[in-house]
Amino acid sequence: MPDIGVQISPAVAGRLREAAARDTRLGAEEVTMLAQQAVAAWASAADGDDRALAALGGPDAASWLTQPVNSTSTRLSPGARVTAIEISGVDTDRSPARLDVRFEFTGHWQRDSDEGDTDFVGFLALDLDGAGPQPWRLTAGYLQRLSSWLGYQFTSRQETPEEHQQRTGSAPPTAPSPAAGQDRTFRLTTGFAEHDERYGGRASVQVTRPIPPSRAEAEALIRPAVEAAAEQALGPGDWHPSLNWLEVIELLPDRAQ
């Protein structure tokens, strides 16, 4: 598994600082390493080697973390790619203390091998109830399609030649793919709803950057445009529009480029 940085929200980081003053095992550096190790153990289990995950969560951990809920006949195909890790919560008021880890990955179930990769989210609960070099124990976890958890569908793809023709009036040039580090143009479009007013709308922004925005980056980039569109349609107010879908399209270069 590639080295993935671990995100910690300011609120969770504050609770960890308070907890670390009483127990150094709850320090930000320590739990960051734990989250990376736990997700790496899960990734190894998804690829067929469940020894590290079994050491952390027992012999049955691989079955409930590599299979769909309520299924024993299929499992996650090897080759899942982890894209994000976050320490999403810490509870030091319970005994034992609990750490919640959320991670995102792309992959597919074996039964869906003819389909393209799907974005998933995984949840791990780790309890601090032991001693020695590994005092943490994996006690719960499950996987879910990211779109189901988010409440909206996210897609990222390249513009088709037909879409380029319609957008520019000319066929795209036959040119090599952009070199690493070269700027590329992406159009982000979303459909959103303000449910209190039963209003639905669309918003779009265009960004230039060397790599496609991740799902989280795309949501952050499009959010100001969504809020502006909602206010333009409904007037000033405390609106809370939610996304119905979000699409990132890499635009093919124009001939002039």
C-alpha cells in the first residue's frame, strides 16, 4: 500500500491532545501510525494475506472486512487502492478508549469483475484494551459504497471526442497525454437541492491543475459555487444545499493549445 497521509480534524486533534496528556498512547503521532498500520493490514487481507489483520482483530476480521454485508459467497477482489485515511473520532470517556478510522478506496467485488472500479469507504473501530507494544484491538468494521455513505454519486472521467466537438465546434487534436506536472483543465459540475425550499439547481466551476481533484477536493472546490447559486435563486439566507451528484471531467485540449 502506498504511503497515505492521515487526516485529523481540528476537533478530533484537540481531543487527542487532551487524552495524550493522560496516556501517551493516544498522542496524534501514535494514533496516526496505528491508523496507517490498521489500513495496511486490511489492504493485505484484501489481497489474500490476512495475518496482520488477524493479529489486530482476530481470525474472523478478514471475513467481515473483505465481504459485502450479509454475504459469505463473494469478497473484495485483490488490488484495492486506498486513496484516503482519516481519524474520524476518538472516545476517551468510554472504557476502553476507542478510536474510529475511516478510509476510502477503489475496487470491486469479485461478482462485479466485469464492471469498472467503484469508490468505497471503510470504517474501523479500535479499542485500547491491552498492554505491550500493541495494546490496540480491532473490534468492529464494515465497508460501504462511497456514494451510499455520501448521499450523492461522484464520477471522474475524461471528456469524449464527441463532447469536445460539441463544446468547441472542432475535433480534438491528436496529441500525446500531458507530461507529469503539466497543467490540465477540469470542469466540475454538480446538481444540488435545497430541501427546505424544494429547490434544485446546478453549479459548475473550471480549475487548472496537474492532477484530477480527489472527491473531497472536488466537493470543496464546488461548494462556494453551489452556495452562490442557491443564494442567487433564493435570496440571502441560511441555506444548506446538499449535493445530488458531482462530476469531474478533464477537458481535452483545444487545437489552439
